[in-house]
Amino acid sequence: MEPPRPVQAPPFLSYTPASLSAATKRLIAAASNVWDQVALIPPSEATFATAIQPIITEENERLTELRILQFFSSSSTSKELRDASKEAGIRFSQDAIERHSRDDVFTVIDAVSKRPDVKYLPLESRVYIEKLKKEFLANGAGLRGNPEARTRLKEANIRLVALVKQYSANLNGESGGLWLSPDELNGLSPAILERFKTKNEDGKLWVTFKTPDKVAVESHVQSMAVRRKYLDAWEGRVADANGPLLDEILRLRRETAQLLGYRNFADSKSNDRMMSTKDATDFLAVISDPLLEVGKRDVEKLSELKKVHLKELSPTNEDDGPSSASTIFRWDSRYYMNMMMAKGLKLDSEKVSEYFPFQAVLAKLFDIFSLLFGIRVDILDPASEGITTWHENVMVMSVWDSSKGDKDGEFMGYVYIDPYPREGKYGHVGQYGLQPGFLRLDGTRHYPVSCLMLNYAPPTASRPSLLHFRDVVQVFHEMGHSMHWLACRSMYARFHQNTARDFVELPSKMLEHLFYDRNIIRAVSCHYETAAKIPEALIDALVTTRYVNASLGKLSDLVFASFDMAVHTDWQPSEAEPNPSVLLDKIRREKSPLKGPEDLELEDGVIQSATRLRFLNGYAASYYSYLLSDAFSTDLFQAKFQPLLTSDKCEDWSEIINASLRAEGRRYRHAILEPGSSTGSELELIKKYLGRDPDPNTLVDILAKDS
């Protein structure tokens, strides 16, 4: 019997540079036309139905196409289409600034917000009016008595759009690497070396700056000098292009915040976060010292391992000099963490990866999500079903709601997965919402479309794509974002999973904890050659070493969160700190026990590490979100899910994801995932679900105990 066909066709993806530009122009014109009509309504006659609903309806339809038009800048194999997509993103953002600078429309919106019958509207409609007004105020509606300031604000905002887009495009479009000889790559396994297919006339291999290559070099290359050369080059890979952009972005952000009457840019973004700037800064201060204390202990253990290791090598291999013999640098940390796992803890990451072939892992993750959240995932064949994608490796799934016991279930949306790195593609891992969900005026629903952009090592001639265990956890995390996107049931596209920036990582972070259950690790594993399950000894090692050296990753987050908050609050260039990279190196010295070039012969800021940070687009003044989500999700998991996991060894999925877990997973889906940002307060969602305030100290307590 054929599976049910989705009630909504997959999105149109067959754009050319010309058709993409034409679609951009069409959508901007349609929005302008609706807003022109709203501006004609006398304020005294304006109602939600006549003034707000037309804006919502147009916005709903526009966002179903706009997100895809912008997505090609991070995904297309065509540079021309990527460029057209980037330009479309700039035009859409600049158009939004223009529209939200219109006094005639704001006057009508403001009049509606003051009507006495507004209080009888559904909560989501009231939140919509509030958010819409705040967008006008962010674009200078409160400066109507100061036309010079309004003009300057608009100019600066439009300029910022172009700068941030170019900054991100430089990172995504970067295609650099290093030519390294086989001797320089000593330590890499033949399976890894097989990935480096390009050789020059000297027999050197081209090692890119893409994530799989970077992880391989940092984890396995024996030479400290090579690891340092590679990491320094990676850190500064877009310095020339992004350095001037970063300086101008920060200057303009300071200026726009002050024009709006805020002390700094971070305060101006408070409407986009759960926490105020002060609360966020206090949170970082509270966790900083205990986290650094744990980190110092972890580095001491790595330092002892490094000293023993260097003594085992010939003196010619001590290529960083005697002063570095007991110091753990940033180019040492992953190498010695890997060595500690392999030698001291008998956990070989390459051997473990053999039990996690990507395609098999993906199928098992679908099983987990199906049971936990009450969904069904059908894998589609793009070729036979006429579904277009932007690359031959892209996979497509339809997702269905099976929680109500219906035979087929209600269609929920589509998931696309783009698994492997390539030139021009977004260089990290992340979830892109290609289309939001929303209710149409006739009561029918438009269903969402999600895409996972991954960057795992592609298959080779001798083996499939294999995932390190951290990659398996990462896929679980990103699938959590897709689940959030698909489960959301907001009325309006604007609120579809578009949550506060310091909330958005929490639901997926929570799911990471679930994957460290022994039964789940065993059930997901499948050796790529024999189909055998991972040995129990390796499962025990993965679980018991979960928090070993974990503090160093959290301290890295602390460094970048502190830097982000500093450059968006009080910091300005000075003689002592002439550029952001100097500040970053100083913060690294204060908040991380790992050393870097700034601790050797180079001055602060020489590598210009700040120019490769991605927080500028989306996480500006919010990078602390990762640590906050770590803290809150740990508390949430321990309170709601940990007690329901069985300690008995189970083989069957129905016993692993038992009835109690399934019930809690669906309660979590309805309480945390479905509302999106429609309630106006994600913190209240957490409190209501927990029955109390979340505890930010849970994570640090665990790290201190288990590291």
C-alpha cells in the first residue's frame, strides 16, 4: 500500500540568478502595495481586520518564498546564484528598514494598538501588534521630532545590512587551505589521508579549512609546528576581507544604539532576548570563576600528558621549543584530549566512528524522534518523485504527526538534509528554516520546510561517511532544531519558531543529554562493515568520559560570549586596544587556561582571530545563549527526562523510549516546541513546564563533579 501523499508540494527551488532577482523585486513590490493601502486608512477607522490582518497575510506569503531566495547564498553550487541570493538578502533587509521607517503606516498601527477592543484579540494577535510597533521604534519612529537623527539612523541601518551580509559571505565563500606534505601530516590514518585528493607537483596534499579537515589536523597530526601553522592560518583566513568590515559594523552599531537613546547596542537588542543585558552579564560573571577553576584542572592533566609524550619523542620533534613542553596551546588541546581518550581512557575516536556510519545513524535518529515526539518520517526519492534540490547529495523527507493514533497522521512538513562540505556552502552545521508554517484566513495551514546544513566527512572509495561520536550528538542536536521548526503551530509566520535568541538553542541542547543514555548509544550503533553493535566497554567509556575536558569547550563559549558582550556594550578602539582582535586575545588570557600566539612572540591581535567569528549575524549581543542553553537544558533534562530513563539493558526501541518517556516527550513538544514565539515570553514557557524557575548552576556543578 502506497504511503499517503503530502497535502502540500515541496517548495519550488529551480531558480536562476535572473528569476531569483525578479522574484525579489516582485515580493518587495507586493509588500509595498499592501503597506500603501494600509497608509490610506484614517487612524480613527483602523482596526485589526482592516490594518493589521492585510500586513500579516502579505507577510505570511512573502516569508514562504523569501527564506528560500536568501538560502541559496549558503547552499548553491553556482557562484552567480549565490551572489544573486546575497544581493536579494540585502534588498529584503533594506526594504524592511524602508517600510518600518514609514510614519504614515506607523500612525495607523499605533491607532489600532490603542483601541479598547484589542484586549479581546487572541494572545498571538496582541503580541503581533506589540512586536510590529517595536520594529517601527527600532527604525526611529520615536525620533519624529529629530529628522536629522532619523535620516542618519536609516542610512546606518541600511549600510549595516550590506556589511553583515558581506562579512558572512566572506566566511561562507572562503575556499582556502594549506599544502602539506605526507611527512607533515604524520599521525593521520590512511582513511583520512584518502580524503585529500589534490596533490601538487611536490607531492603535497591540499588540506582545506573545512570542518572535517580541521578536526583531523587538530586531533591527529603529530607535529606541533604543523598544527600551529594550520590553526593560525585558519584563525586569520578572512582577516584582510573581514577586518575592516568588523570595525565598521561595531562602530555603526554603537552609533545606531545611541541614536535610539540606548546606552549601547546590547541594550537595544533586549527585545530579542529573554535576558536583559545586565542579567546576561551577571550570568556570565556567576559561571566564569567556577568554570575557569574546572578548566585549569583539566589543562593540568593535559599538560602532564604532553610532558610525558614529548619525552617519548626524539628532540627533533619538539618543534615548539623547550618553553612549550608543559604548556597547552590552542593547537595542542584537541590533540592531547584525543590522546587522553585513546591511551589513558582506551577510547579511540576513529575506532568509535566505525560504529556510526552517517546514513545508518540518520535512520536510527528518525526512530528515536518518531517514538519520543509521536511523528513518522518518510524518506523520499527526489529523482523518482520529481523533487528538485540544489545538489545531488541532498536528501528529502516528509514528516507526519502520528501522536493522535490516526492511520496516516497529519502532514507536518518537509526536511531536507545537505550532508557534506563543498565550495561555497555554509561552513558549519546548522538548521535553516526554508518555509514557516502558518494559518491562512480560510483556516487551512501552510506547512513548514526545514533544512539541515551539515559538513561531515564524505564517503570515500573504501568506506562510507563515518561520524565521530561528537558528530552523532551534533546531528541529534540539529535534528532537534528541525523538530522545533516542524512542531511549531503558530498562527502567523512571523512567530514560527522565531524565538528569543537566548532560548532558541535550549530545546536542542536538551536532546543532547538524551543521547548519552547507554541503551540509545547501543541501539544507534552499527559497524559499517559487520553491522555489529558497539562493545559495552566503549559505551561505558563514552558515557563516563562525557564531561572529561568538557570545561574547555564551555570556556571557549565563555571567551566568545564575553567578547561579544564587551564589543556590544562599553568597548571602543583605543591606543591600548586598537582593534577587536586585540581585545579577544586579552579576554582569552583572562578566561581560558589555553595559550596562544599572543602568549609567545606575537603581539595581541596579530592573527586577527575576531574576524572569523560568526556571532555578528544572528547572535550579536546574544552569544551567551549557548552557555545559558547548556545550563537551563541540563536542569530541564535532569528534572523531566532523566528520571524516566531505564537503567536496565534494553534492545527494543519500545522499551528504550518507554511509555513514560513518550508521554513526557509529547508534553515537551506541546509545551515548549509548538508555541514558537507566539506567547511573547519563552522564559515563561520554561517556568510553566518546570513548575519553577530554571537553575543556571546545574551545569557547572556537574562539570566540577564529573570532569
